[in-house]
Amino acid sequence: MNRQDAKMPTVLGTWTALVAVLLVLSSVTFADYPPLQPLVDSAHEGALLTPEPGTYAGPVVVDKPVIIDGRGEVTIDGGGKGTIVLLDTDGATLKNLHLTNSGDSHNDIDAGVQVRGSFNVIKDNVIDDCLFGIDLQQSENNIVRRNRISSKTVDLGIRGDAIRLWYSFDNQVTDNIIRDARDTVVWYSRDNLIARNDARGGRYSLHFMYSQHNRVEDNHYEDNTVGIFLMYSDGVVVRNNTIANASGSTGIGIGFKETSDVVIEGNRILYCATGLYLDVSPFQPDTTNRFKDNLIAYNGVGVRWLNDWHGNVFTGNRFKGNITQMVVEGGKSANRNRWEGNYWDDYEGFDRDGDGIGDTPYELYAYADRLWMDVPPAQFFKGSPMLEVIDFLEQLAPFSSPNLLVRDEKPLGQVRRRVPAAEGIEPGFSGLDVGDGDGSKAEKEGAPPVAGYDAYEALRRSLGRD
């Protein structure tokens, strides 16, 4: 036997051992995780269940009021099938858990958590690789707080919703961080609070349908296709939210479809294709939509009207740096609405008496840019030198009577503002804080602007647009 032949058994033995190790490793499957269900079944009502650190197999059905606390050390793996945790009870708490690997059925709404009860708390959990995040159906007075939620790594249109409310009332959805899910939806639901959530990389940051008297406050929605869209949803309050970079051909900051009696106040709508989008809103007779103290800045279109409508009141809003302030489809006018005391950065009048109000009304006319309103394919050339020159010449010597879009009788000659407490970035946000004209006490009492402070320039610096 030569030396090469003598080495053959050693080599074969090494390969055999390696194959054996791989077989052992491959045999460690989802089935080897201990199930969590027996621990839940053995707990009495009101018990605090703190499983030993590690990974457990789902699904889990909670049908009694218990507290399950993972202390940040417990993972429940759904094994790629169905919903991981079903809360089919009232008064349970699910916290500090990692929920992962749900099924992928849209029909069954495979989720990290399904809630089918009231007065439950779902907080401080990490939910990832789950088609839907948290789904509430016919559930009331639940709290969904401080969860980190993401969907499966599939195309945007076939991901599930991060948080879904269906026919659910008086719930609180607050302080959640959402990444790369599809939508957050509130359908047939009322009297819910949606506050201080941060959602990015999705489709609809927040989508209402047939849902009344909900509150949306202090949320941060960025890099989603649409910020907030309200369809057939009356009496909603949308206050102090930041919506940025809803871009693309369908990008909308806040949209309205046949929606009445809403309050849109103190929001910042930045760098969207369209800032505000209105379609037959308000819809109910003798109702009013109120837009107050919003900053609508650096959008392609500040406000887009799908039709010539009425019943909206715009006061104290700031229109800055938009490529086009206003578009009304069909060559109509937005002047059947009330416009008063708004700031327009293209206002060409003066404030000679120094009262902060322009001496002459602000008037916005549509000249040549009606071409791209009436002929949608021409919108591709909006902002090009060709259309800008035509528009300039039209203003000098109109070929036809221009169309009056907006008349603000008392435009602000300047924006009263204060220096932000902390220049630039709010905790947890991405540098889109503006901090001008926020309705502070000094502003309401008519204090003069801070000397030497240019809010318009500060906005550009905070966004890195020097």
C-alpha cells in the first residue's frame, strides 16, 4: 500500500464525521423548540408568566387574563404557519417578547398578534418576519404601545399591515416603530388614539376608511408612498404630525376622499409629490374642514383639488418652497373655500404698517401652467425651462384671461416664529424638525419675530438643502 492509499481512510473518516455533524445540525428544527402553550394552559387567571429565556414554538392561544413577560429574553417562533399569538380574552398583557416567523396567508390574516378581546395590553414587543403585525378585530379599549414591527421581506404590495383595526373602538396605538410593512389601517372603527408612532418604508402610513372621531397626533411618517389618507371618515383630528418624502407619481402627504368635519392642525408636510389632496371634501352638507397652522413646504404641489369644491377653511398655514402652490383639476378655482391669514412665500405685496398682515390680498392665478393641469402628460415638463419661460411670458402679457385659483384677503406679511429649543433634530426623528410658527404663547400674544432668525433658511439647513 502506498502512502496515498494510506491517507484514504483518514479522509473518508473526516468526511463521514462532517456529514454526521451537518445531519445533526439540520435535525434541529422548529419542532425541537418547546411549545409555550402548556405553560399558558397551566397558569391561573391573573398569573404572571415569565418563561425561561430561550425560543419557544407557537402558536399560542391566550384565553384567560394572564401576563406573559418575556423580559427581552424570550422568542416565540411561529414556524411559518398561522398566527403566533391569539389573544382571545379580556385583560391579558403581552410584553417584552420577540415574535417571529408567522404564516403568509392574507385570507387568514397571519399575524404576530391577533386581538379578539378588550382591555388587553400589547407593549414593548419585537415583531418581525410576520405578514401582519398586530390585528385587532371587534376589540375595544386595548393598548398597543412601544412595539417594533416589520413585515416579511416580500414586495410592498403583498406585505401585510403593521397594525390593523377593524370595527374596533376606544383603543390606543402609541409610540410604535414600524419599518417596511404595508399599511396601518383603521377601518369601521371610531374613538381611537393614534399617537407618537414612527413609520417608514411602507405604502400608507395611516389609512382610514369609514372611521369616525379618531385622533392622530404627534406621529412621524417618512418615506412612505402616502402619509395619511382619510376616506369617508368624519370628525377626525390630525394634529402636530410630521409627514415627509411621500414621493412618486401617487405621493400624497394628507389626502381626503368624501371626508367631513375634520381638523388638520399644526402638521408639517415636507417634500411630498402633493402636500394636501382633496376630493369632494367635505362631503356632508353644512360641514366644514378646518386647516390651521400647518407647514406645507417643498412639495411638488402644495394643495391639489380633484374638483371645484367648497366648505374648507384655511387659516394660519405656511406655504413655502412648493414648486406649485395650488392645482385645481379641470381649470376650476379653489376660491369657493375660505382663505385668510396664511403665509405665502411668493406674496409680492408689502406690510407698510408693520401689523404682520399684507396691505393687499394675495392672489394666485393659473397662467400657462394650466397646460400641464389640463394635459396630464405635459406634467413631465413641469419646472422645465420651456414651461417656466412660457409661464413668465403669460404673466407679462396673457394670451387669455388667467384663472384665479386663490384669493387670501389677509395674507401674513411675515411668519411670527421663535428659535427652536434645540436646533435641528428631535429625539427619534431624522432631522425634519422645523420649529417655526408652532403656536407658542409668545406667538399667540403677537410677540415680534426673533431678530436675525430666518426660519426658511433654518428649514433648508435642517434638511441638508444648503
